[in-house]
Amino acid sequence: MIACVGLMPSTPAQAEPDIDDVQDRVDRLYHEAEQAQERYHDAQLELKDLERDLTSLKADQSRQDEAFEDVREQVQDSIVRQYEGESLSTVGQVVVSDDPQSFLAQLSTMSAFNDLQSQLFDKYATEADALGIRQEATERRAAEVADLEQQLGEEKATVDKKLDEAEGLLDELKAEEREDILSRGVARVPSDVPASGRAAAAIAYAMSQVGDAYVYGAAGPSAFDCSGLTMMAWGQAGVGLPHSSSAQFGSGPHIAMSDLQPGDLVFYYSPISHVGMYIGNGMIVHAANPGTGVVVSSVSSMPYSGAVRPG
């Protein structure tokens, strides 16, 4: 009896991911996440301004409402005094309405009031108009706050999604391949950075964070995003910066690349979405991305947009 041996068709092994392709995709996802995070920071700054405006408008509206009620009571008292002794039906015709415009319409039909109380009537009309303007402004600001809060949620969701996608790609790699990708563009930390004055304090802080983690939205003490690091570093020198790379671009005079000095802030991409600190010799210290953390890199390692000298 002859046994037939069947040969199982071989299945080709799954292709190893191309390292350069993964590198490009991870870099793109990290950058897209950082762009969303920086938009989040910008929206937070705008939200703070809107909330201050809203608080001020509400206070104005409250004061205006009180002024309006004072005049309204004066008008009512004046009318009641004027018609004192008349029948209840006559007084009832001049009872103050909850609707200012309706009340004004009632008043305008009374020739005696127009003759005797025109100044008070005009003041009432002015206060009613002013109150309406403040109410509309308050409602507008409140709607803007609500819209911005929704935008903040959407940007945060984008950050989380892009970060998850990047981590998923890196998880497909072997340990040494992952390490190779995450270490690209990282330079040796210099032993000394020549700087003086407030810039020296800012640089000392930033350099002491090398090796710390990158976390979107973080500003210390042991994790940072790009604008969080530069904000905290210059804060040690007594210079207040906003937590936003694009907002930091407006924090001081713009400096040509050829005139960079240690401590200057260097900005990347268009629109601006990354910032580092120049430390001399063509190098920057920056919070790079979640895979790399705070590192030293070449000043030309990303698309250069400009530089600013804080303080």
C-alpha cells in the first residue's frame, strides 16, 4: 500500500515593517498630535480671555439692571403720585410692565406724563436700551465660551488618537528597531553652554530636564511638552511666557538665525507648532515627542520658522 503524502502549501511570513516608513509615519503622527496640542493651548488662552470678558459683562449687566430698576421705580412712583386720587382703573393703566418696551408704549400715550416727566422718561428709555445691549453681549460671550470648550474637547481627542496610532506602529517593531527610531536626531549633551544673565538661568533649567518625559500638555516637574518646557525654563529667569508655541513667538523681538544666542527660543513648522531653546553651536534643547522626551538636537532638525529673544 502506497501512502500519499500531501504537502501543505507554505504561507509566506508576514513582511517586516520597513523601518524608514515607520519612522516617517511615527514622526508625522507625533507632529499632528503636537499641532493639535498647541491648538489646544491657544484655545485655552482664548478661553481665559473670554471668561474674563464674560465675568466683566455679567457684572456690568448686574449694575445696569440695578440702575434700570432704580429709574423704573422712580417712574412708577411719579406716575402714582401724579394720578393720586384717581380711580383704581386709571392707576392700573400705568402699572409698570415686566416688558420695558410695553411699559414705554403705555407711558408714551400719556400726554400729562410727557409734559411733566419727559426727562425721567428719557432716562428710563436710555437705561432700558443700555441693559438690552449688555444682555446681548453677555449672551454672545457665553455662546463663544461654549463653542471654545467644545473645540478643546475635539483637540484633546485628536491628540489621544494620533498618539495611540503612533504607539501602535512602534509596538510592531522589535525592541532594537524601536530604539533606533526614537533615538534618531538626538545629539550628545554638551558639557557647558556659554550664557549669562537671565538666559543662563533659563538654559540651566532646560538642560537639567534632559531625559525627562514628553507628555502633551505637561509643564513639569518631571514631564513637559515643547512650550511647557520653554515656559518653565524662562519662568526661572523671571520671564512669564504663555503655554503655547505660537503665542511665545510673539513674546519678544524676532532674531535672525545668524544672530542666535543661547537662550533664544527657536520655532518650527508653518503654522508654528514646536519650540525649542537655542544653546549654541547649532544645537537646541527641547521636549521633542513622547517617544524621545527632552533631548538636545540640531537647530536644523525640523523645518525652521524663526526665533525670538525673551525678556
